[in-house]
Amino acid sequence: MTDSVQLHGIELRYVLTNYLALHGDCTVAELAQAVQRLGFGLPGRPSKAISDALRWEVRLGRVQRRGRALYGPGYTPRATEWRIERRVAELRERALSHRPGGAPTNPRWLFD
């Protein structure tokens, strides 16, 4: 995906944390598919980028490791959750502007 928005650092952490908060427990493979479905790209090996990003979030308590390659939502303070949601919404808008077809008609798709 060369013309997709590449995620790394805090942007990747926020997208993953938000996705887990909305969808519950997911494997690293499911998260990689979700990130791609949302219109983002990952640098290098996706599974490594995701596990590295989630390691940081586990340390902060916003994500919990449930088993090998399985993560779930943790506790996120409301103000932090709001900040993450806003940042992810901005990233989604940017990703949609990079898509050939533009934005879909269903705004709920921003967070699916």
C-alpha cells in the first residue's frame, strides 16, 4: 500500500488503542488487517510494528496482554480517551483523502 497513510509512533499506538477499545480482544493478525482496512499502512513487518507499539500501551495500562499475540483494552482515563478519539478521527480523514474513491457515505465506517 504505497499511497496509504503510513502509521508509526504515537499515531499507530492511538489507532490500535482506539480499535481495541471499540472492538475488544484482538490478535496481532486481526489488528494488522484492521489497520489496512482503515486505510493505513505499516512500516516494515506489520506484526512487529504492532507488537512494538502495543508494548508501550501495555506499560501505560491502556492495553492488556491476554496471551501470545492477543491484546485487549485496558483502562484509559476519559480525557486521554477523548484525545485519542480526536487524533484517530483526524487520521481517518487524512487516510480517506488519500483513497481513490474518497470518503464513504456511511460516517460510521470511520471507526469500523
